[in-house]
Amino acid sequence: MNEKKLIRIPTPARYLINLVLIVALYLVIDALKNAGVITKYWNGILIVVGINIILATSLNIATGYLGQLPLGHAGFMAIGAYTGGILMKSLPVDKMVAAGDTMGALPYILLAILCSAIIAGLFGLLIGIPALRLRGDYLAIITLGFGEIIRVVLTNIDSVLGFKFTYGSAGLKRIPKFSTFGLVFICVVVCCGLIHMMMKSRHGRAVLSIRDNEIAAESVGINTTYYKTMAFVFSAMLAGVAGCLYAGYLGSLVPSTFKFMKSIEILVMVVLGGMGSMLGSILSATVLTLLPELLRSVADYRMVAYSLLLVIMMIFRPKGLLGSYDFSMSRVLEKFLNWITGRSKAADAAKSEKEAAK
Amino acid sequence: MSLVFSQLVNGLQLGSIYALVALGYSMVYGIILLLNFAHGDIIMVGAYTVYYSMTMFGFHPIVSVLLAIVISTLLGVTIEKVAYTPLRSAPRLSLLITAIGISFLLENGAQLLFGADTKSMNVLISGSVQIGSTNLSLAAIVTIAVSVVAMIILTILVQKTKLGKAMRAVSEDMGSAQLMGISLNRTISFTFAVGSALAGIGSVLYLCAYPQASPTMGSMLGLKAFVAAVLGGIGSIPGAMIGGFAIGLLEALASAVGLSTWKDAVVFSILIVVLIVKPTGILGRKITEKV
């Protein structure tokens, strides 16, 4: 009865819109850097923001989308960081990085990031297969134990088969500082893009169905163990990427960075932003990284505030600030176009007519 | 021989502390299926209570000990009332995250209030007893004796009294228990009170072994006690006891063979192995899920 259908932006165009927005964001930040608005100090903080975004969005896969509570995310990050750090130290990239020859070092950097992801993923598989078979809180406990084991092992081992590797509690030092803002930015975009694409796919819907009702999901033929493990390993892999970038940013690693506290910090970001919302994770990772920098004078109260926030959030708004809402530029554009052309009114009228007919 | 014996006693001393703390975890988990992460930090508060009442106010050790137990109990019940009661019908994940939040709140709050440094105090119990050719510290004997007595009292409380019956009923089926006229709020609060009182006793016994208090002392102790509870079978009182002694002996063994820096890793590896091989623990009952 209504000849005018609602405007829908086709999927390729949606991706194009997002790409344009992301490039625009990069150009704006780059211009600000060139103009001297963003100093070297703030450039470093932006890199940390990027790393935290990857950590939060990757934990969000396991917590928000899968509905589990891993408490050892820092462990996977540690594995990625040490893998990346050791690789970059042994590869001949030191001079290239020091000279700022990013293009020359890029293949090695990509190799290090990939290896970090794969090894963190392997550990994720190792832990995930037994842990995800169990129900309830056991995953939380196993991952917590795993994170602690990783830290104790890294503290106590300094050589593997006679090769000086991790340097124990003294820490891994003199890693080439390869994490530039551009690299981290691209990694954030790729990670978020991968998560988005996975969650919109058939596999992603299977993961969501497990979160909502595991028994029902199983009864419609979803291999729950497979999908749970897949999501968990994916989450661990991205944490490995974040760890690798972290190693390249700091240039030195000590095992005590990757304490239980670090896992909780990441969890706070996810919970605050909204479990199951990528935008929520990104925003809260950004805010929670920038805020302590801006409020240096009250930095001592940071952890107290975090923990209070966690409790208050759970009591009054357990879904997080954004709930499971995700922002889509294309959706906003669609709404705008429909509103401009007056199609949304026609559609609303048609809808209410239909309901009245019922 | 005497070295083995003294290590054994050390292990049992540590194990009885773990067992007492594990009991608190186990009881709370048995009744509302919550991993009370804040339980370990209640021990920390208890230890600070003893420290301040002895050094600042100059109270007699016995008064300080009683004060620590009372404050721990009050703290446990307050946490339950403020943070866990509003979430009783919320998803398990929210409850777990709240527990983590409370735990970090206590730790960081203590760090702000008392400072991050370790506070050392006088030993509560000194002296030793000669048995055969070995010297046994009095603290070890008192610790083991107190924990065994506490567990006997607890078993009687749960098995023989009316409140214990109510606790068992609530852990069996919350809804039906309520229909039978059992006050949920009172029973759950009582469980928290008993668990926290045990944590208070645990903190005092811990101070007998290591006379110092620091803001993060509770977290590792709590986690290991939790491992003990899982190992013994969560929700079971004798299980928590067995698990606690097992973990304590294991740690003493790890230290004895020169792996003391690895003992945390050993404990958590045990946890992972137990959860994979027998998730219900040594004495745990199997929970079947209803669709």
C-alpha cells in the first residue's frame, strides 16, 4: 500500500562510510600532531588509549558477547607482550626502528604481532578447552589461576634451554620501541573491524545465542563448546596483539605489570561501557585512560573510585552505561535520509495501520 | 626426621588457616552460589584491627582478638546487606563482578587509610613445646587446635541447630525454603556472619604465624583458601577442611624442596588440574542443572 520503501544503505556502502570516518579521524589527529596541539607526551597517552581499547574490546568478546567472566586477561596480554618483545629483540630491526624507518621494519613488526596473537591464542585454546566445558564461575577461577601462573613463571624463569629469554623479575629490557601512533591506530581499527565482522556473521550470532541461553542454543544444534572456545581464543589472540604493542611502546617489560589488578582494570572498562557494546568498551577505555592523566592530583583515589564504580554500576545499572547499544553511522544516516524525505512518517503510519488491523 | 616433622607441622599450621578461610567461602557459595571475593579482604581488616587495637590503644591481646572477630563479622554482614542483597535476583555475572568490586574497594580503601607499607607487630603467642627431639612452636599447636575446635562447633551448628537446618534448606532450594517459612534474609545474613567470624579467627591465627598486616595480604590468602575450598568440594564443610590441610601441606612441601618462589604456581596448577579432572572436588556433590 505504500509505494515508497524506507531507504536502506547497502552493506558495501556502510563499510565505505565507516572507512571514510576512520580515515578522517586519523587525519584530524595527525593534523593536530603536526600543529603541535598533541605533544609527544599526549602522543604516548594516545598510544596507551589505543592499546587499552584493544584490550577492552577483546575482553568484551568473552564477557559481553559470550557471557563468561575471564579474570586472566592480563595473562594473555603478558604472553603477547613477551612473545613480541623477545621476537623484536632478536630480529634485526633495532637500527631501523631507531632511525624511524617504519616501512623497512614493518614486515618484522607484523610478524611479531602475528606471532604474539598466535601464541596467546594457543594458550587461550589450552585453557579454554577444559575451562569452557565447566559451567558457572569455574571459568573465572581457572583463568584467574592461569593469569597468576603466567606471572609466577615469568618471574622465575630467566632462560629457556640456555638462551637468555625473559630475564625473570628483572624484566625484559631494550626492546625496540616500534609502536608508533599510526601502527596502534591501524591495529585498533583492524581489531575492531574483525570483532564487528565476526559478531555480525553466523558465528557471532551463534556466540550471542549461547550467552542468552546455552541450553536452548545447544538444542537447536549449535556446537556450544566449539563456539565458546572460538570466541575465547579470539579474545585471547587480540589481547596478545595488545600485549605486543604494549611491549613496543614501553620498550621494557616486567612480570609484575601483569598482575590480577591489570585484569580487573580491563574488566572495569568493559563493565562500565556496557557488556556487549563495542562503542561502550571503546569509550570507557578512552575515558578511563585519559581521566587519570587529567586528574593527576587525585590519582591515589583512582582504584578506590574504580571499585566503587564497579559495585554501584552493578547495583543500579548492571548493563553498563550503554547497555548493549552499538552506534552505527549508517543507521543514523538512514534515519536522517528517511526523515528528510518524509518516508519514516509513511512507514510509521503503515505500521500503526497494520497493528490496528490485528 | 625432625626436619620432616617440623615441615609437616608448618604445613598443618598454614593448612588450618586456609581451612578456616575456605569454610567461609564454602558456606557462602553453598547458600547463594556466590564466589565471595571479598572474603580474603575481611581477613586483612581483621589483621589491621588487631594491629591498631594493640599498638595504638594498647588493648590486651585477648580483647584485640575478640574485637577483630566482632569487626570482621559486622563487616561481612554489612557487605552482604549493602552489596549482595540488592542483587539477589540479578544474573550470576553481576554478583561476581560486585564481589570483585567490594574486594578491591576494601584493599584500596585500606591502602588509602593505613598506607601501603607492611605493619609489623609483636608476636601474639610465643614459646615452644619440646616433643621428643623436636621443638614445636606454641603458635602452631594453638592454630591447629583452634581450627579443629572451630570446625567441630561449625559442624554441630549446621547439623544440629534450627538455624543450621534453615541454612541447609536454603542451600538446597531457596524458593521452597521460603515457602516453608524460613526467613531468607536472616538465614543468609547468619551465614555471612558465621563465615566472616571464621575469617576473623583466621586473621588472628595468620597473625600468630606472620605478625604483620598489609593491604594486599588478604587477596592471595583468600585466593588460596578458595583453591582449598574447590579442592575439597565447594559447599562441603569437611571438604573445606581436607582441602585446606592439603594446600597447606603442599605449600610446605614445595618450600621444603626449594621451590618456595613457585608455590603460588603450584597451588593454582593444582586448582586447574582438579577442575579438569573432578570439578566437584574431593567431597563435593554433583549439581544437576534443571532446564
